[in-house]
Amino acid sequence: MRGSLLIVTHFYPPSEMVAARRPAGLAKYLGRLGYRVTALTSKAWVDAPASEPGVVRTGDLMASRINWRKANARAWTGGGADYESGSSRLAQVVVPDTALLTWLPYLVPAARRLAGRERFDCVITTSGPESVHVAGLALAARMGWIADLRDGWGFETLHSWPTGVQARLDAALERQVARRADLMTAVSEPMAIDLRDRLGADAHAVTNGFDPEEVPPRTGSHALLDPARRSLVHTGRMASSQRSPAPLLDAVRLLRDRGAAAVRGLELVFAGPLTAEERALLEAPDLAGLVRHVGNLDRAEALRLQREADGLLLLTAGTRRGEATGKLFEYLGAERPVLVLGDRSEAARIVDEAGAGVSAPADDPEAIAAALERLPRELSTGAQSAYSYPEIARRYAELVELARSRAEARKSTR
């Protein structure tokens, strides 16, 4: 055995949210590299906790009766009804996030008990929520610590604090994590550069990825797709990360009105939860026959839909250089041409580097229309394998060993 690792994460399977895939992928493939991996997570994602080898679940007020936003959370994760985007009022008050109140009172004691029973060589705390790194602060004296960021914290954040006091507290916690962690990882190079330049952290870019064992075989058909049409598919949420399909829909209108060949036989297929505003956009009468919403799909079905699509749509906010969502890597695993809306994003750079599709500005219907016309029909395969979790785990293992050696050096100087 190469060592013992503790991964602390709020999101973990059976949650079908994309945020659960990174910790699950790392746990699975670091385990295959010889590490003994324990995942410490919330019971919010299970109806009834059961024995799960290598998984420890803590209490979480999100799973309790006092969570008045539970219905919206269920819709947000694909539970059927339209969901509401935006944060709760409580999220505008608690620094750094509401998990400080709902999960941390359970998490930190559980992490300390685990560390008292077992000798972990390294802990990986992966955010959001950013408060998860408080567990790393609690354990840093005992083992190596990697603070992993799936989203920007002080970089291109979606959160705007209403008072300067809150902003300063949030920034202070971020600085403390950067100072105390043996090293930091981030899902994109712009995020890692920011951590190095702004906070002086030893930060490394390790992207999200896809699990090759979850990629379904291609059969050439899917019940939700029209075999007589060219189907461009989007899966997952949009508004929750400030993304909108409106410019894309306007681009399709432009192509239709011009009688462009690219729109003949075309259909845009959206799968996943919607806000009421998104539903109104997709169900506009003038787009009948061009745009369809096929409902909320479980993860396995969404992966099959991606695999059988003629092309895949990735929406970004168009304003964040570091944006490269977990869904992008599912798309790369599907090996279908990808259209990225957000040509200056990290997602666009990755797609271009992998030869996996094209990009356009997120808010320019004319440019999007041109990108739709040049989206390739097929891809050469192979470059995507660099983004598989077996490859990513190999790179991450090198960082684990670096954090572990730094922790041992600290202990030897006490």
C-alpha cells in the first residue's frame, strides 16, 4: 500500500451532480494506484445511510426537516419541477457559505475522530463549499494537506458579499488556507495562476475528468433523438452558473431565416432541470420543431444521450477565463463534437487543444451561427484520453507524495 488518504467533500455519489464526479474519480483511481482512500462526506445525498466501504457520512442539516429549501434543492438536482436560481438569504450572511452552519458542526468533529483512529498520510479537502477547508485547517498539523478548488474562491467568484466586513472575512479565510495547506490544486490553469500570484500558494492545475468505465458504447441511436435529424445536445443546468441559452436560440433563428444549410434537419435537445425563464425561452412558438426539452435524466441516461448525439453544447457565462465545468469532460469522454459558447474560457482552450470542436463568444448570435456552420460532423479520437481519471489520478498521486513529504519535514523539525 502506498499510503492512506482522506478526501473530504460535500458532494459525493450517489449525488448525480457533476460536482460529485471529481472526488469520486480521484477516490476510485487513487485507490487503484495503491492508496487506501477514505471519503468523508455528507449524508444529504442518501435517503438511508448504508454501509459503504471507504465512505464515512456525517450529519447535515441540509438533510433535516428544517431545510426549508429542500424542494428547490431537489428540483435543482433534477427532481422534476422548475428550480429557482440564485442563493438563499442566509447565503448572503454566512461567511464563507451556509455549510459552515449546516455541515461543519458535524464534519470537523468527525474528521478529528477519524484522524484519531487512523493514520492518514494526506487529507484532500475539495470545494465548494469553501468552508470544507476548515476541516483541513483542523487536521493540517497531523498530516499532509492538499486544498483542492473546483471553483474560484476569490478568483472570478459568483458570490458578491453585501458588506466589506464579510468580504474581508472571506478573503482572510482564503489566505489562511493558502498559507497552511502544503499545496493547492485547482481545476484550471487560470485559477492556479491566480492562487500563485495573488496568494503566494504552491498551486497546481489538475483538471476535472471523465471515467472511461462509465462511457457507454455507441449504438447509433437513442430513443430521445430523431435519427433523421442532426441533434445537438445540452445536458444539465444553465442558470445556476449564470449561463443562458438565449444567444444560441437567436443564432438558430438567424440561420433559419437565412435558409442556411446548417439549420436544415437540425434540432437542439436540452436535458436537465430548467428555471421558469429557461422553459419559456425553449418553448417559444417560433422555435417549435427546432428546440426540444426532454426532461430530467439520471446520470447514466444523460451519458447515453451525450454519446449518441451528433454534437454537444457547452454554455459558459462568457465572462470567466477559468471556467471549465465538469460537464466538459463528460463531453470529451463521449467523443462527440463540442460547441463551446465562451471562446475565451479555459473550456474553449481545452476543446481546441484536444481537437474536439469549436467555440464562439457566448453572447454573439452571429458568431454562434457561424460556429454552428463549421462544427465538425466527426472527431478523431485519442487526445481526450489525457482527461480521463486514470491519467488525472496518476498526476494527482505525484502531488500527494509532495504534500506527504512536506508534512514529514514539518514534523521532523518540531
